[in-house]
Amino acid sequence: MSSRKTDPRVIILSGPSGAGKTTLHDRLLAAPRFAGKLVRSVSATTRQPRGQEQEGRDYFFVSVKMFEARIKRGAFLEWARVFDNYYGTPLKYVRENLKQGKSVLLCIDVQGGRQIKQKLPEAVAIFVKTPTIAELGRRLTARKTDSKASVALRLETAGKELKEACFYDHVLVNDDLARAGQELEALVAGYIGG
């Protein structure tokens, strides 16, 4: 199935932890030019809700048994087990939004991005990275949310993730958040209009 340039699309944002993909994701969703055209993907998970998280807004919270049954039925566009919990992108949710003319934005790891591109080659995959690994390390340390060991593990993982950037349609260097945000908006507008 070929799609015109401004048809609704699945748009994937991936990149190492600390590269700014979540901040860029949130800014893209808040951009007035995409109101009614772009929606956030809502993942299913087997973990318990945290804080103010709400069913259907933050996640679809399901049991392990239900998640595993959905895996067997092929109900996920992509899924992974992270530590003791499952996370996945419900195929039905994505299809429903695309049918309504809305593009679906996913902020996802490279493993999930690869799974989606295999199933939906027309999806637009954008890899977000910092200009250097040293800058990534500085950002992770400045967040003050991770131990030194955790930062070291995230940097090691980032090295592996950076090797996947060549499989993405676009690589966005987040060296300045305002500029990167404008570049991302322009890039997405080229695919979905706005």
C-alpha cells in the first residue's frame, strides 16, 4: 500500500535516554499546527499505575495473562518485556486513529522502532541524538535522577542504540532544543501537512 506524502502516518521517535526525545515528543503534540492531526500513542502495560496516571490516557493497564493472550493473537504493533513488566503498542488503537485521519506519534526504544518498521515500512522513523556521547553523559548527570552506575549503563546502551540510527529515515541532532523542535515540526509537517 503506497501512501501519499500527507496521508496519516505512524511516526516513530527513538533515541538514547537523555537525548531529549520525550521533550520533543511532548512539544510536537502541543504544536497548534498539528491539533486534530497528530495523537500520542497509548501503550499497554502490565505494571501498576503510578501517581496520577489514568487508564486510556497514560497507558492501558492489563493483566499479564491478558497481555500474553494479546501477544498470541498478534494484537500488538510491537511489544517488549522490560524487567518484570510487558509494554506494547496496541495495533487496534493505531489502526483506529489512522482510519480517522490522525497520525500516531510513538516515543519508543530502538527495539520497538525496528519492529514497527518491519511491519509498517511506510512509518516515518526519526532518531534523536545529542551531538556527542560526552554531551549525553553531561545531560544524564545533570538530571540527577540516576546513580553513577545507572548513568554508565545508559551510556553503554546509548552506544548500541546509536549504531541503529542508520536504519532510521531521519536523524535529528538535538544540540539546541528550540532549533531541534522547529526542525522536527517542519519534518513532520512534510509528511502529514500542517
